[in-house]
Amino acid sequence: MKHRTWLVPILVLAIPVGYVAVRVITSPGIVDTKMDKARYEVTMLSDVLEEYRKEHGRYPTTEEGLLDLVRVGLIRKVPNDPWQHPYEYRFPGSRNIGGFDLWTYGADGKRGGDDVDEDIGNWDDDA
């Protein structure tokens, strides 16, 4: 029985640690991190699209899409947004006249929304 006495202190510590871990993982701060990641990726992909334009004299068409960045070797893979939806791309842009529109519809994957469902695009001040 002596060799099992270490279980009690571990259980006493594990239960509160597990509770805290679940609270942290499900906290709004984690979702904010996803929104920050989406803003970062929109900015990063926008930079790669600018590099594409410099090298090819134009942006990819809507039909070519972001996959053309892979085809020409500027990136290895087009990431999905943090909610596992594909990023949306349009050229010519309707929000960025003379440029391109690049966005995600947020957590719900639908146009519009607030908070975590907010659309995040390269027309945002934050992106």
C-alpha cells in the first residue's frame, strides 16, 4: 500500500489544475487569439500577393485564386483560417478598388457578424 500513497497528493493537485486548464482553454482570450491569427494571416497573405504582383506584373485572378501563390512557389500551402474555412479572395476587389479583397468570414463562416463571427479582411485597419 505504501507505493500508492503518492496518488493522493497528485489527485489533490490534478483536480484544480484540470479545472483551471479547461477554463483557460474555453476563455474568450483563446478566441481572440484566433481573431489575431486571422488578422496576421490576412496581412501575411496580402504581403505575398504584393510580391506576386511585383514578380508577375499583376495579381492572381479570382479564378486562379490563392492557389496560384503555391503554383509559382511563393508559399508551400494556402492556410485555412483559424476556424478551418478557406480564406476568400477576389481580384479585382470590390472593397479595395484597384487592388484585391482578401478575407475570412470569421467563426461562423458567414458574411457579417459580430465578435468572433466578425468578417476580417485586408480592408480592416487591423489587418
